Amino acid sequence: LAPEITLPEVFQGEVPKILFALGREFLGRNQFARNSMELLLAAVTSPDQVRGVLSDVANRQFALNIHE
């Protein structure tokens, strides 16, 4: 449609803008609060989940199902 526009030129011009916007969003107040809450939730629930997995391994009830 427009032979004067090449894909690499468009990527070189747009990718830095997109990455900068994503970085600004990631470091924003709302996302920081969300990430903090998810980290706290993971810190609270992880020990019980690890304990359950280790119990299953010790009782030989642990299995991984891999589907291709």
C-alpha cells in the first residue's frame, strides 16, 4: 500500500514508545499497589502450598500430567 514505509522503520519508531509507556504503567501507583497485594498474597499462601506438595511427594502421590 505504501512502499515508502518499511516494517523495520515502523518498529524502530514505535517499539521504544510502547516500551516506555509499559514501563511507566508498570511503575505507576495503581500497578505498584496491585503488585504489592499480589506479593503479600503469595507470601501468605506459598508456605501452605509448598507443605502440601512436599507431603504429596513424601506419600508418593505427586504426579505431573504433561499434555502435548
